[in-house]
Amino acid sequence: KEQAGSARKRLMLLHGIAMFLVFAGGMGLGAVTGAISEENGFASWIWFKMGIWVAVGALPALPYRSPKLAAAIFLMTPVLVAFAGWVAGGFLPLTR
């Protein structure tokens, strides 16, 4: 833990910045596509994606707290990302 101090801080900083950019881009895209509007609020699938976004945002901190879960977290990340794509209908073009 002592050796990873400086590098870990930089990595977490970059992770936070990237998460913010993904969030801002997603909200902008939602507004442009009409999934977010003043009349209707958020589309229901956006709530699921925001929950997944929070979970993926917390994943890098968990192996540091509990190294035994590192392998499970490594496998869970792509599953959560794939689920987020499925929730938004992102795989519909692949099935046509």
C-alpha cells in the first residue's frame, strides 16, 4: 500500500475525471436524443444506467480495501458494462 500511494492517487484522479466526462457526455446525449426532457424527465433506462455508472465508479476502490475480491471485481466489470449496453438497447443493431 505504501508503494502504490502516488501512482494510486494519480490513477484515481484520472478515473474520477473520466467518470465525470462519461457522465457529462451521457447526460448531453440523453438531452439531444430526447431521453431526458423537461416534460418527461429521465427515461426509465437512464436510472438503471446511472446506478451501473455509480457501481462501476466504485469498483476501483474495492480491491484496495479487500484484495480477496479483486478477481471477482475484475470479472464483474465487463458484465456490468455489457448490462448497461443491454439496458439502453445498445445491442439491438447487433441482432438485426
